[in-house]
Amino acid sequence: MNAFIDQDGCIACGQCYDVCPEVFSAGDNGIAFVVQEQVPKDQEESARTAEQGCPTSVISLSDTEYDVFPVEA
């Protein structure tokens, strides 16, 4: 399982990193980021709880790996 966060929509509520600090953390501004993209098996339930509890629904969990390509300006 892979974890992703759309940081543009994050409101820095802290719910995800309170629930699953092994996978999610926050920068100095409180905006969440993924610290461990590949979610450990023993953290999958906590990661799902974080995903479901996110008030802005910016957390995505997937069994598929996504390729990220740079955006051209």
C-alpha cells in the first residue's frame, strides 16, 4: 500500500500524523507530508483511519504505485 497527500488541500489539522505518525508527519507550517510512502503492513489500519478521518480528503492510499512526472511551467 502506498500513501499520498495533496499538500495544496491540507489545512494542517494534524489528524493524520496524530493517528499514524509512522507514515505521516508535518513541516514547520503544519502541512502534512508522507514520511514513508510504502505503508508498513502493521500500519495499514492506522493509515486507513487517517485517510478516512482527513477533513479535506487529501490523503490517498493505493495498492498501485503512481509515477510522478514534473510539471512544466
